[in-house]
Amino acid sequence: MNRIFSIYRILLKRYGKQGWWPLISHKGCNPTKTGCISGYHPGDYSFPKTGSEIFEVCIGAILTQNTGWPNVEKALINLKKRRALEPEHLKRLSDGKLRELIKPAGYYNQKSKKIKLFTAFFISLNGRTPLREELLGIWGIGPETADSILLYAYKVPTFVIDAYTQRFFLKLGLIGKKMDYDDIKQVFETNLEKDLIVFQEYHALIVEHAKRYYSKKPHGKNDFLLDI
């Protein structure tokens, strides 16, 4: 068993299934998380189930850039109250009103532009799954956001690399400082079977673990995974 997969199994045993991506309309919760936030669905990989839920995940992936999920959740709740988590309704929303609704998530001027551009693209898809290259062609959609959209909204097994993953696996000595996003992504995708559940859970488990051991304000304890 390779070390990349063995770390996944250790994290899964320690923290359990994470139930990502959270949906504000779902009443589930994951009590093992750092801070129990609603919308999670541990062990149920049928989400998102509707076009509206797919759109919500996509908008959430954009809003979560450079901010924490609790702030994104506030912005999504604001949008839902205005029925703006329906693409046609969001499309008709004025730029000023959109900026006001998503303000809790920060960077609202840039994010409102990104959301409007993505919404037009989403409508043009007419229900089909987008290609990664198409997502990357949208202003403001980088590799991490594109992969998050594909993995959690469209259930495409593509591995998401975020800052937590880089910090965590650099510390473990499994990636190098000079490796870029695609290099790190390849490390995971060549050491794991292309499995949607594994990819979703692994990314979520890395975030959960890194929040405990690699946050800006350390908990004052050593990462047990450094010894394996």
C-alpha cells in the first residue's frame, strides 16, 4: 500500500466520513468537524440531487475563495432568501444587490463579477457537465475552484489541491516546495484509484486534519501523521 493511500485510510478512521459539499437546504450535520456546521451529509454521496443544488455548490465554490465556510454560508443564505440560488433569478439580480448579498464572503466586487460570468456559463450548459478547460476559461475560475466544481457539483473524480493540502503534504515530505498545482494534483491522481468517494473524502479529510494541526494558530500539539 502506498503512503498516499495509507494516509487517507488513517484520516478516515480517525475523523470518519465528512459529508462534503455542504448544502444550506440540507439539515444534516457532521459533529466530528471542527465546528459543527449544518448542511453536511456523511456517507450519502447522492448530493447534489437537483440542478439547483448543483448550482448552489458551484456558487459556494466561488464564494469560498480566500474565506472560511461560515462566511460563505451567510452569503448563500442571503442569496437563497432572494431566490438567487436559481440561475435565472441570479442572472436578473442587479450587480449592486448581488454585491450586497454576498458581502459576508468578502471580496464581493470581484466575486460578484465571477458569479455573474459563471451563471451565464452555467445556463448555457443546459444541464451538461462542463469540461475542466471550459471552467478554467471563465474569468476568476482557477484550478482549485474548477476542480471543486467538478468533484462536488458534477461528481467528476478529479483531485482538489488547496493550501491545506500543500502545507500538510510538504510537511510530510511527500511534495516539494517548487511543485505547482498540477504537479501536486498528479501525485495524488497517480497514487490513488480514480474513485469519486475517495477523492471527495480525502480532500475533505485533509482540510479537517489541517485545521487541527496546520492552522495559523497552532493547537500546540504535534501532528501524529509525521511519525508514520
